Amino acid sequence: MKRIGLISDTHGYMDDRILELFSECDEIWHAGDIGDLLTADKLNAIKPLRAVSGNIDGSDLRHQYPDNLRFFCEDVDVFITHIGGYPGKYAPDVRLEFIQKAPKLFICGHSHILKVIYDDKYQCLHINPGAAGIQGFHQVRTIIRFTIDQSAIKDLEVIELGQKGIISM
């Protein structure tokens, strides 16, 4: 069983509350737009980090983190990318990946819009954790925690960190 902390669109911003909330997890997954290496290092210092680079990430992050990650966590096939779309409106490269073999769990960021949707067509859970940073049009900063237990994805928690202009400590 693995407890996962899921985050996206930090844009170089990390508050201590996120680190505290993710300290209870086994792994942290970042769906891109990390912002800088210091942000990735802060996450990786508390738990192992799996991350993809996003469209705002510079070459330093792109060298360390790929555009796409595909792996198994327990018995769950996971695919993470930054710009992925959502059920019915996937990005073209994501659609091609799904046609070849759809994952059981698809994670992306970019939109800054929190979404958790089950895609009946591909029998796949889609998660976008929203944005945890303070840049962008979103109003409320969000992260997600969940558990993968063999082939089950369960105990999903959406955590609101407050309005992006108001930093909770």
C-alpha cells in the first residue's frame, strides 16, 4: 500500500503546510510547472519525488524531469504528463497513448483546475490536482492525497490550502 501526495503548478512556490501534509505520504508526484529546482528539492527532501516538467520549466528541470512518466505503482498503471486535457478533450499525444494502451490512472496539471473524473471510455481515473502555487488564474490553491492499495485507488482527499493571495501557515 502506498500513500501518494499529488501536486501541480507550484511555479516555484512551496509553503511549509504542503511539506507537512505530504510528510505522511510514501511518495510525492508533481504534474509539472515545478518552477525551479529548489521547489523540487524541498519535496524530494521529505519523500521520494516523481515529477514531469511543465511548459514554464527551464532546461535545468527538463534535464532532470521528463515530459511524460509511465510506471506502475502497486498494480496500477500510471501515466503523468503536464498538458493532458481531460476525458473527452485529451491532448493529441495523450489520445495516442490511450489508443495504444490506456492507463488505469491518468494525472496532469496545467489548467490550474482541480478535476477528478472517471473516464468510462478508457476505464481510467483522471486527476488534475489544480494548482498549489500563487501564480495563475485559480483562486484556491489545492493538492490531493490518495492511497494505492494493490489495484485499488482509494481514500482520495482534496486539500484546499486557502486563497492564493492568502497564505496559511
